[in-house]
Amino acid sequence: MTGNRLHIAVVDDQQLLVAAFRSLLDAQADMDVVATAHDGRTALDALRRARRRGDPADVVLMDIRMPGLDGIAATRRLLSDPELSGRGGDRPTRVLMLTTFQEEELVLGALRAGAVGFLLKDSGPADLLAAVRAVAAGRAWLDPVITPYVLGALEGRPEQPAGGPVVEVDSATVPASPPLGAEPAGGPGTVIGLLPGEALTSRERDVLELVCRGMTNPEIAARLYIAESTVKTHVKALLGHTGCRNRVELVIHALGAGMVRTDP
């Protein structure tokens, strides 16, 4: 460990991509690459060795789809192991998922495994560095290209093809905000603050857990035996509590901050 430099691990089955990322990251004045791997199983071993020698990874750039142990399974094992992840310590490990796939089931699985960021592999260097720094600082990062696909899954609607219109959200559940998929002010990714906890009512927590399971408002209403309008009211309150703009950000916020736990 050198001063306040960020420790980064790069895990991807494409060796050239790992080498390119390592070169970019190591060239930064505030970053050091402390581990690399080409599959999930060797990544866990490399991360364990780095932590034991005093170089714990602050951020793991994790490929979501790899042979053998994929990125979702590796993330789940990493973050469920307090010693390996450093959970509860002063340098916990956070996972930023890398993907070329806009498949909502993979992104939702990664969310449930504990990833707090999603970045497309073809993002520019500035975007990659901004995402790494945001995740290292305890925030979440969501590439806007991925947003409509995740939102489509959470709302139970078909995803839109790349370059097509984004999925719209019920205005009763989302405060006024820029269009989803549009580039937010200040950068191309959506950055969400992760708070250690929120003062939620018991019913709000129930609704939040079901939102994180990908259930729609009618499904939540049926599960909790309440009116759909009541569900919308609770979701709107949750967005207000957390400062999130939509259900996608809310899921990332809740899972990343440990506000709820869902089954894999």
C-alpha cells in the first residue's frame, strides 16, 4: 500500500484487454494494479494473496461472463467472505462489472451478488477511470446504455434494442429527471450515493426487498395484499429517502449499501 493510492484488480478472460486496462490504470498517479486474473477462480486466489501481503483491492474490474467460474459467481463468493472482501474493515473490496452484453438477467444477477457498478468494455478511458474512482469512493456507477435493459426487467417490460428508445417509467414512481439513457450532467455514467442505512418503515422495507427481486408494482401489491397505488406511494417515498431517480438506481443503492439481502 502506497499512501492513498487506489488498489485495483482486473479480471477478464481476454488477456489483451487485461493488459490494456492494467497499462491505463498503472499510469494514473493515484492507482496501482495489485492483481490480475483471467477467470473467477484464479481471481479469488489472486485477491486473497494481495490482501494477505497488505495490498487489498479497493475495486475489482470483473468480467461478467467468463468460462468456468463466471463473474457473478466469483463476485458472490468474494463478497460473502468477510476475510477476502474486507467487509467491516477500513478497505472493503467493491466490484465494478465489465460487460459487452446488455442482458438484463446477467446484470440483475450481478446486482444480487453485490456488484455496485456496471461499465461497458468499450467505454472510453475517461469513463473507466471515473467509474473506478466513483466505486472506490463508495458510490455506485451505472453505464446509461445498460439502464433501459435493467429497467425493462424490473418493470417486466421487453427491453429495447440498442440505439432504440429507452424504457419509460411510471411518472408516479419517478421524480422529474433527465431521460433514462441520456448522458447525465457531469459525466456519462450515473453515480449514486451509497448511505450506510436509511430510516425506513417496515412496509417500505418490505416493498424495497420486492423491488430488488425484480417484481413489478402489481406483483408487489398482490404479494403484500395492498393496493397498487399504495405500492407506488412507497416506491416514490423510497426514491425520496435515497435520492435515487428510478428503480434501477434504487436497486443498486439498496444492494450496494446492504439495505436488503435477496437470494441469488
